[in-house]
Amino acid sequence: MSTNNISLELIGSHSKSALLSLPHEKLKEWIVEKKQPQHRLAQIRQWVLLKRCMAFSEMSDLPKSLRDDLANAFALYSETIEVHKIAEDDTRKLILKLEDGNRIECVLMKEESRRTVCISTQVGCAMGCVFCASGIDGVVRNLKGYEILEQMILARNLLSENERLSHVVVMGMGEPMANLDNLLEALETACSPKGLGLSARHITISTVGLPAKIKQLGDAGKQYHLAVSLHAPNDEIRSRIVPTNAKIGINDVLEAADYFQDVTGRQVTFEYILLGGINDQNDHARELADLLRRRKAHVNLIPFNRVQGLPFQRPEQESVQEFVKILKAAGQTVTIRKRKGADIDAACGQLRRAREQKLKND
């Protein structure tokens, strides 16, 4: 395992506005003020979005005077890579420091031909899921659209020249549906041929289940994939481990997921974290199978990763295999999420929380 940092000098001073934070028209006005032709605007965006630029000085097809003006006026990115950890399986875990001093996490994962980034949508999380490190300290704020987009760019820029970012999973810190408008703004650029050129079908948005927002996502008319963090086969268990369920209920969550699938034609994935002795028993598997029986669903099982300060246990391997067997016998398609980056605290929120605690104690 190694730890690397990208110099703050490369990505500008945070006393300046970040380039991607500027509305198109504002940057256009600035270009006009500098008496530059308007095609410079497209060139600048290409350098940031397509050419993996990490400093204004690298924009070689711009006049040096314009590069200097850009460096004096703007920060290339609003986020700096404060911690960069590399796991034995080459998973990259980043702590990104924001303009206001808050921190978020994102993770870059490599598997065969896939290059996937897991991104955050909020600083912290308000959902209060009892097994998740991201929400232990609550939510601070929503991320802006450009802050979500920058995570994809900075992770992509860590790839070698012959690699490309292929997939995005919105499963990092925060509840994506609680910041849906800003997320959709970022994904619009990410999926544009003039942006990051990603396929909407290769983007998965995870949610604890906010029904109105799930329906809004369906009505957006995009081919994003939806993953619902179900985590329990009934309201009694779900309300204990996913507190927001007490006000919503599984039936409303499932009804919204059905609506999304009807509108988009996209199969929904139901994520289910297995907590040893709590929701991983055979009866739970049978109840889950009954709940999903009439749905064309996919179940993604997630054996719990130990989180310091939380009382939950990883399920026994035998329990996991029996859970899978019961679901498959009921006709469900099932996968078990592979554990990535275990040696660098890659589970959501762990590394950031450890970093925040260390800084408080220093």
C-alpha cells in the first residue's frame, strides 16, 4: 500500500472561483473581456473534461497570456486530493478537501476492463443508517453539481493514458435522492460527448428509498440504473436499521421502484447488507423472496464490513451461501458484492471519519 498526494499548487488557490463552478455565460463574458475568440471557451472545457489537464499551463493550444490570465483568475478545480491511498488490489481511495474545508470520499475501482468511480453527493448523510460510517456525524450540506462532477474528473485523471473511466456508481457519502437536481446536472455533463463521454446505462444511482425522488428520476427520461438499498425484508427490521423507513415504509419504496422500472424499462437492483444475526437468517431470505416474487429484480447482497465504533458483525459465510440458495430457489437473480480495498478502509465514510478524528486530536 502506498499514499500519494497531488500538490495543491497544481490545482490552484481556493481563494479563486473554480473553473467548472462558473456558468457558461459567465466564462463566455470573461473570454470576451480578455479579447479572445469565443472558440477558446470550447478549448478550455476540452482540456478539463477530455484531456485530463491538471494545470492551466498544460493547455498548450492556448496563448501563454491567456493561460496566465486563467491561472490568475481561477482555480482549475475546487477540490484537492488530500489523501490518496492505493490498496493491494489497486483500488484507489481519495479524501477530497472542498473549498470550505469539508471533506468527502470517492473510490476508483479496477476490474477487468471496467474502471469505476464511486462518488459522493453530500458531506455526511442524514439518513442515519445504523451500519454506515458516512452518517455517524450527520449531514453538513449538499454538494454542488460541479463538486460532484470534479470527483469523476479527478478519479479519471489518475488512470493511465490507455485507460478510460467506464462506470460511475453514486454510492458514496450522502443520499443521492436528497440532492437529485445537482446530481442530474453533473451527470448531464458526464454523459455528454463534449463532457466525459460516459454511457447513462453505465451509471448506477443508489438510494435508501425516497419515493417522490425515485419517481422524479424515472421521469427525467434517462437510462440510469437504480439501486434501492432495501436491507431488510420487513418494516420492523428496516425501521431499526434504516430509520427513515419509519416514515416511509417498504411498500411505498417498492411502489416507487416499480414506477421507475415501468417508465424507464430498466431493471432495478435491490441492495441488501447482511448483518450477522440481524437480517441474515433463512427466514429473512424467504421473506425477502416473497417480497420480490412478482418483480423482475436483481438482489445484490453485501456482507457487512466491520466499521470501528459500530456494534455489528460480518455474517458467517455459511449464512451468506444459504441466503443466496434460498433466493435463487425462489427465482431471484443474486450476486454477492466483491470486497474491494479492504486494506485501505474503502467502505463508505471510514477513511474520512478516521481523517477527521485525527485532525481533531492533533
